Amino acid sequence: DKVTVTITENIGSEKYDGKEKTVSGYTVSIDNELYKESYFTFSGDATVKGTDAGSYDMKLKPEDFKNTSENFTNVEFVIVDGTLEISKRSVTLTSATDDKVYDGEALTNNEVTVGGDGFAEGEGATYAVTGTITEVGETANTFSYTLNEGTKAANYDIKTTEGTLKVTALTDKVTVTITENKGSEKYDGAAKTVTGYTVSIDNELYTVDDFTFSGNDKVTGTDAGSYDMKLKPEDFTNTSENFTNVAFVIVDGTLEISKRSVTLTSSDSTKVYDGEALTNNEVTVGGDGF
């Protein structure tokens, strides 16, 4: 009668750590109680070894086993595979999250945190962090990685998570002083004009490109007098999200048209008495003249 000897290879489960793992041996199951394990010999290698993540089969073969009992003539050896399973290490790489108040300089953070199972001893990666932001807002802290020499990607399940870089607006007060241009002219019957203004800012981060002007920076006059450009703070609007507290202060500048200084001088005249009235109708215009 047929005797079936089932050889079940031992199994093992390990996590990759850079070191060699081993599973050896097998178990025996026989469908006839008369047949004993001592009735056969084994000439194979019941050992399986592995280092890298993967599945390793012991690869025993029926011909590795030989019946040695004369009491049985029909012995079949059946192999049930058993494996050494070395699982990958689960690694998470997370770039830093950071924030700051706007200061005109780029916000960066090159830190990358290794989580999960981490790398095996002596293995790892180098990182190139490219995330950057200068203006108010937020962005991903992007990065890439390169495995070190001797670190095999196949031994790892690597996931990356990008942190967030955030720049918030400067809330400190910024004062923009608008000084109207001024001019001084003498009245001559022609219209006189002054245009424009100068800007002074008490924070070097804030520039003239950060606001707009919607008023009229021109003043015109003809007659003698003082003419104000009459700019108003509301003529100026902050357009930068980097600043939330901007005040516009106006310093008046005027067009001054001065009066002309005119002297009118009647003529001097003399004569010897002749019984007739002495007159002279000439008047001389002096000074600035008309």
C-alpha cells in the first residue's frame, strides 16, 4: 500500500534590518502509523537564508528523501513549501513645517524627519529640500531624497510627506510720509504749476511699489497767492499683503506766487517863472514793473 510522507518546510517572518535571517528544518506527517520517521533519510539542505526583503523558499525536493525500510515498497514524499519572508521596512520622510512674520527674507527649513521603522543601521538617505517662500502665504516644503550607497530601495516602503512653510503679514505700523512738492514764482500773468511729491517710509521693507495713488498731484495758479496741492491720505492705498497696518501722512507743499513790486514815479521838472503853470505828465514805472 502507498505511504505518503508529507514534509512541511518550516517558515519564518522577519523585518529587513540589514542582517542575514535563517529558517531551518521541517515537520513530518505520515498517513500510516506503521511508518516511522526513522525509516527514511534526508540528504538535502533544510536551511534557507536571506538578507534583503523578499520571499525565500527552502526548495526541498522529494528526491532529498529516501526510504530505507524494507517493510515498505511504495513510499511517496510530498513537499509542502515553507518560506522565509523578509518584509520591507516602512519609512516615512517628512519635511519640516515652519512659519514666520514677513521680513523680506525667504523662509526655508531643511530638516527632514525619518519616521516609521526608520532605516536599518548604517543605511539612510540624503535630502535636497527645495521649499521656499518670501511673500505672505503658504506653500509645501518640497524636497527630494537620494538613498545612500548600499541602501537598496527594494528593502523599503518609503512614503514622503511635505510640511508647510507659512509667512504671515507684518502687523507693526508702517508710516509712509508723502511730502508735496512746492514752488515759488513771481506773478507774471501766466499760469504756474507744481507737480509730484516725495516719499519717505519708516520701514525699509516697504517700498513705493507696495501702494497705489489715485489722486491729483498737480497744483496750478496764476494770480499771486498760496496754492495747496491738497493731497489726502485716502488718495493712497496699500496693495501689499505683507503689511496690514500702513498709515499715509501728508506734508503740505504749496505753490507760492508772489506779488510784483511796482514803483510809479512822476517826473521832476523846473523852469523860470513865466506866468504859466509848470506841469509834466510823465510817470516812470519801476521795480518789477507790471
